[in-house]
Amino acid sequence: MSLQPIATEGFPRHARLLAAGDFKKVFSRPVRSSDRYFTVLARYDGDRDTARLGLAVAKKHVRRAVDRNRIKRVVRESFRRQQHRLKGLDLVVLVKPGIQKVDNRTLFAALQTHWQRLQKQTRLPEHTL
């Protein structure tokens, strides 16, 4: 019996915002997309051909760790599926209070809308940051 290697389509380090300076750059002059569940901040970096994601799921808004972890998994999976369309963007996803009561399907739909909106907004010449 031979074991087949499992294809890894995870969330590699190069797709993450890790350093405080990277987050600060996005927060300084972002393009925003907001709804009742999320605020997504984006900043275009023409030097890279990959998208990077940072998460800010505050205990203040989502008390239980199990809820914070579920929300982060949903955001990462949604990002992973769309990152090929978001090339060159650094994104920070912030959550709003009450998000823990919302089902995954609704969160995926909301994130899909954000990704499409930000892709359009950041590709316009006047939004080249």
C-alpha cells in the first residue's frame, strides 16, 4: 500500500502579512470596503505579483476563541480561493461586533463581494498606491 502525497493548498508564509510595518503600511492609506460584518483594507503594491492577507479578529468583538478561530478559517479559505485575482494587494480584514452569530455561507458571500470590490477599486489608475 503506497501513500499518495496530499496536495497542499494552504496559507503559506508568503501569502501572509506578518510584520507590524506591513500592517502599518496598509493602515496608513488604504482603499476600504465595508459592510455589516467586515471592514477590509487594501493597499496595492506593484512590486509583488502575489496577494497577502492580515487578520484582526479582536477579542473585544468576538469573545470566544472557538468563534474567532472559525471566522479566521473562513476568511483564510475565502482569500485562498480568490488570491489569484488579488495579485499585488496587501489586505487586512477587520471584524465587526456580532459576527460570531453569522453562518459561514453568509460570511463567504460577504467576503466575495469585498474581494471583487477591492479588485476593481485598486486597479483604477487614480488608486495606484
